[in-house]
Amino acid sequence: LHYIMHVGNDRGPEIIIAESIGSESSSKQSWPIEFYDLRIFQERYGSIQIVKSDADSGTKLAGATFMAINTETGLDYTIGPTNDKGYAIVDGLPFDPDNGTTYTVRETVPPTGYSLNPTVYTVVISNDTPLVTLEITNDREYGALQILKNTNTGENKAGWLFNVYKNT
């Protein structure tokens, strides 16, 4: 058998296996016996990028980490943590060139001082969208303050007044 590779036609790279190679005047001529379309062997890769910001101010947030999960294979990919510009990306996500591949994306670690964003995002990476960008916000996490004032004898006196200030 002889292997002949054709490159550059409108179908892309191909391999044809022929019985023999010869000319028209020769008794041995080429007879294709198998055909391989190499596009099915080419893996395609895409990316998901995150742009993370404060829901109220739009300030970019560092320190958020996400998980992207391939819904077909169950393989997971970490995205992040986000940098001081609120940006993180994961490259090398395989996708089906014919149908695209679906990934779910969720936040696993919120930025410090912010609550976890509970939304699960569904994206499709494909030939048309090899790079998907998600702009995701977080709400600031607020705590509670409780002040109990007792006298030096342990007696609780009503009517005490307190002011709380933010040190800026």
C-alpha cells in the first residue's frame, strides 16, 4: 500500500490509501481503496474568560475563582483567580468542531468581602465562538454589629447611644 496525502482542497487535509502507483500507460495504476478526512482527528480548543466586578460600583474585583465543567465529559477546568483588573481566562478547552461543546461555569471562591454569586452560566464553545466572555458581578457582603453595654457591676442600662464610623 502507498499513502498519498492531499492538502489544500476545499475539504481540508485528507489521506487516501492506494493499492499501487503508476501512470495511465503502465499496467499498475492508482486505485484508491480508503479515504480519511483528517478534520475528524483535529482537536479544537477554545477559551472562557471572566470579567469580575462589584454589582453597585462596577469596580473590578480580584481573587474570584470559577469552575468550568464540560457537560459531556464531566471534566472540570479552573478559571482564575481574577487579577486586580477583574480578569481571568482558561485556554485549552476542547470542543466538537461540528456541534460545539457545552460548559457550565460557576463561581467557587468569591472575592474577599463579597458574597458568592450563585448563578450557574451555560456557554457553548464552537467554531463560531471559540472565545466566550462572561461579565459577572458580586454583591458586597455586609456583616452585623451588635453592641451590648453593661456597667462595671454587670447591670444593663437602657438608653445608651453609640455611633459607628467608617475609617477611610
